[in-house]
Amino acid sequence: MIVSADWVLPIDAPPIRAGAVELGADGTIVAVGTAAELGAGERFEQAVILPAFVNAHTHLEYAVYAGFGDGLSFGPWIQTHVER
């Protein structure tokens, strides 16, 4: 599967204008390059693809909230924490 966008921002290489990313059947990254090299595949207009980006942000303040709202779905859970 190939996806492409106006920009691809590889983690370890310069930005690629009109870039593309080829994904294997298991979702792993097979290749990163230009859409001219790899093909356009599924194109995302006015978008950026960040292959291998891991969203590792955290909310350390929630670590002390153990037991408050456990088992609730997100909406009621966050409301409990906002009220606290």
C-alpha cells in the first residue's frame, strides 16, 4: 500500500515535497521517497505524512489520580478529573 501527501517528513532525512510512503501488509514502512518514485497510491491533499512518528506525550498529573473514575468511558472520566 502506498500513501502520499504534499510533504513527507522522514525522521532521519530531509523533508520530501510530493512524497510517498510504501507500507507492507503488516503496516511496516517498506520505502519512503517521492510520489514520482513510489507512485501516488492513496493521496492526501494539503497534508503531511510523518512516517515512524510516535506520539509519546504524556500527562504525568493523571498518575496521582488512580482510583478516581476507573472503568469510566473517556467523557465521564475526563469530567471527573476536570471537576477535581
